Amino acid sequence: MPKPNGELSLREINRQDFVDNQVYELLCTLDTDPNEIEWNIELIAKIRDAVQEVLVDDLKLMTEQEFYPYLEYDAVENPDYRPDNTEMIVTDEQLVIAMKQVIEDIDADDLGVLAGDWLGGLCWYTNDGLYSFIPDERYSGGLDFTKELNGN
């Protein structure tokens, strides 16, 4: 059972560290050149989740909480949620206005994540109103940032 809205104990934090470090060590042990693998918590989490599934769900050796302690937070209700799931028909102008409002209300880091998702790439806030953007396979090429940066 997850702990409600509290803090993890030092023992629980140590358990999380132990599990993550063991997964990292496994990666390094399996690689032929252990110096190639950098710490990457997203990759570690993928493997951790798979190990948890085997130990907790398949073998039933422990609970999720015993394997990797975590906190559970109460969900914040959305006041705009429509439980009747009524379809809303809106114009493109209304969508753009709503999206602009959302963008204006988020901080720079969240804007970078959103821009990366929308544009097809990785985007993050650097400083002074500037962002770095690396296109990925989803990038359509619709915006050419290099022209704007070079003044052409």
C-alpha cells in the first residue's frame, strides 16, 4: 500500500537507491565495455519495472512497496471536467485562443517540453528566453530555426 502524501523514510529512500544502483550495475556487467553506459534513470526505470513485474506480480515474493517504495498523491480535480462527456464543437480560432492561453500560463521548462512534443523533437529552456531544440524523426521541417538564428 503506498504511503499517502507523506515523505519516504531514510530506509525507503535507501531501498530505492539500492534497487536503481543494482539495475545500473546489471547494465554495466552485461555490457562488454562498462565505460560506455552512463547513468540514465529513464532506462533504469524501464528495467526496474520489468524486474518488479517478475518479483512482485509473477513470483509474488514481495509487494510493490517492499520492492520500490513510493508515495501516492491525491489527484487534483479538474474544475473544467465534464462528466457527461458532452462533445464540444469548436472553431479553429477557438482552439488557437485556448492553446495560447495554456501556453501563456505555463513556465519556461514546461513550455520547452510542450514545444518538443508539438514540433517533433527535444526542446528545453536554456536561459534568458532562449530554448534549445533538437528535431527527431517526428519533425516535419515546417519551421526552419537555423534561418531565424542566422538572420537569413
